[in-house]
Amino acid sequence: MQPHRTRRRAHAAGRSVNTAAGALAGLQVLDFTIVMAGPMCTRMLADAGADVVKVEPPEGDVARQRAPLRAGSSTYYGSLNCGKRSVVLDLAQDEGRRIARELASQCDVLVENFRPGVMQRLGLDYATLAEANPRLVYASISGFGQTGPRAAEPAYAPVIHAASGYELANASYQLDASRPLNNGVFLADVLGASYAFGAIQLALYERERSGRGQHIDLALLDSVLGMLVYEVLAAQFPPERRRQLYEPVRAADGWVMVAAVTARNQEALFDVIGHSEARQDPRFATLAAKEEHWSELLELIEGWTRRRTGEECERMMAAAGVPCSRYRSVAEAMADPQLAHRGFFAELGEGEGRFRCANQPYRLSRTPTHARARLAALGEHGAEVLQEKLGLDAAQIERLRAARVLG
């Protein structure tokens, strides 16, 4: 299928193009991903209207078993895979691999996040599939990339956080960290998914000119290291003194963050906290002077914040144009009216199984992008997809099921 070319012809003929289904409506995606980085990337495609078919092993994506659970189902899996169709294929069997190749010949995009070499051993690598489908955009997400001395090493987000320097960089900013901090927020996966999504759009855009797809090699290590902009530069040119950071200051009922970055912010800050004279204080007159007296500045701010609740600090600072927020739990942040205004959360599932998951952080003015309501059971769409895409009849599908090629 060539959805972009079809839409271009329709437009040229003067017919209106239906964009209500999303910017990627008509795009056919084959998803060979598990856990987080890959599924997050393909969910972004599904949110934009692409038809994403997730190919799972007989036991299913391991994320299907992960908490948090709701009505016996994994909301973790659901939030990463909503909007997709599920097909179970046993790729250990020749027939399973043959069907996978036939499906790939019909799609626009394929995304996989196995360890490098796995897809080649299955005969599902880019070079093989591109022979039958030269328009294929094929994205490989891995820890260290597809080639190089570390390419074959297994890697999950916590390993990449350590390998990239991120964890030690973060620890260096703590005042009392005797060891790297525990981290349950998988930045590497989120960054990798986001970069892969963007790279797929680039490849599809280029395909409109050349008519050919290409292979995308996305490394989680590169994704995280690329985020460490200051740290990469400081590693090459060590600064003379430690970088000063905006730090939490105490409030009467918790902590707040005050980040008066610009000179105007700082002047407004001094007015709010009742120290307008500090506008002319030489200790805070220049960036170098302020950094030298950083602890004194924080003490001045905290002398005011600790006598007020976090909500009062936030409200009064915001009214004066000073960036400030109290420290909130995720549950408190989820209740922010601003998120409700933006429609940030989608509600998925039915009855006792209902839960909220995050939509994408961007809004397109004409083409809706949002979590699609479908939550596929394991292998739910096998017959449907093989009938639709490969033209198999009921007897052929039953034979595949009997042989346990199709789950």
C-alpha cells in the first residue's frame, strides 16, 4: 500500500482529503517490539491514525504481565499498546516467518527492538524485506546501535542510564549522594521512542521524493548522551568551579522550586520576598557574583518560603511573574486543571478496567492525535489481519491455528 502517493493523487484531482482520522491515516505499520521503547514509538504512530499491527510471540509481550493491573489486565501494557491490532505468530516456525515476510511486503513502516542480529537470523532484516518492498521504512531500536564493538550487548534503560554517564552526572548535582541514585523513570526508553518516531517521519517525507524507504538505526545510548548537552561540553572543557543549580527550598508544608533565571525574574523575586534592597546588592548584581554567593541567595529565598505553604509560594510568585512550583506527587500533578483543559489524558478500557493514560504532548490544529480506544487481547486480530492483508480464507487460517503458527 502507498498511502502518501494515493493522498497526493486525490488532492491533485481536486477531491477533498479526509484528515479527521489523523495525520498518518492509511499508513500501514508492522510492530515487532516489546516492553517500552519500541511500543511507545509505535503507539505514537497509532495515536496519529496509523494502522499498527503488533506481532507477538505465543506467550505475548512480557509487558502484558506487568503491574499496575486493573481488572486483571496490565495498564502498563495497555498504555503503551492502545490503538494497535494484535497478531500472534510463532517465528520459530518457517511458516510463521513466511507470513511475517508477506505482511512486511504490504506495510509502509516496520519497527523492531530486538538485539541486533535477531531479525537477520529470522530472515526479517531490512536488506531481505526491502527486496520485496523497496518503499519500506524499517526502524531498529537497540541499546548500542546495530554495529560496533558493543552492538551485540543486551541493554535495558537502567543499563543505558549508567553507560551514558547520566546517572553519575545526576549524582554529581546532589549535595549528599554517596552512590548513584535509584531511578525508576526510564528516560532512555522515552527518548529512544521519541527520536525513532521523528526519524520515521523524516524517512517517510524523503520517500515522497525518492520513492524508496530506508533503514533507521536508533541507539538508546546515543539518545541519552545527546540529552546531556552541558555535561558533554563540561567533560571536554572542565569549568573552574561547580555548576550552580536552582535547588529546592523549604515551604511550611513541603518544598518549592523557585527559578528566577532572568534579571527581570530576579528583581520581581526580591520584591515578592520583601527584599527590594537586594536589587542593588553587589552579591547578586552579576552572574559571577550571584554564583559566588549562591548559598546566601537560597537562604534569602528560603527565609520567605518556609513561612508559607507551597500553594501560597506558587500563587504569589506566579502573580509576580517569577517561575515557581511546589513539589507535587504524580497524582497531584494529574489533577492539575491545566491538563484537563488540554485534554492530556485519555480514558481507556471498560467498567472496572477503566484507566487514564497520557496523550501525546502536542496538538495538531487539523488532524487529531490521541490515544485510540482499542485494547487488543493477545492474538485478537490474527484472523482479521490475515484475511484483510493476505487474502487467506477461513480454512487456511484454521490450518495455521492447528499447526500453532497463528495464535
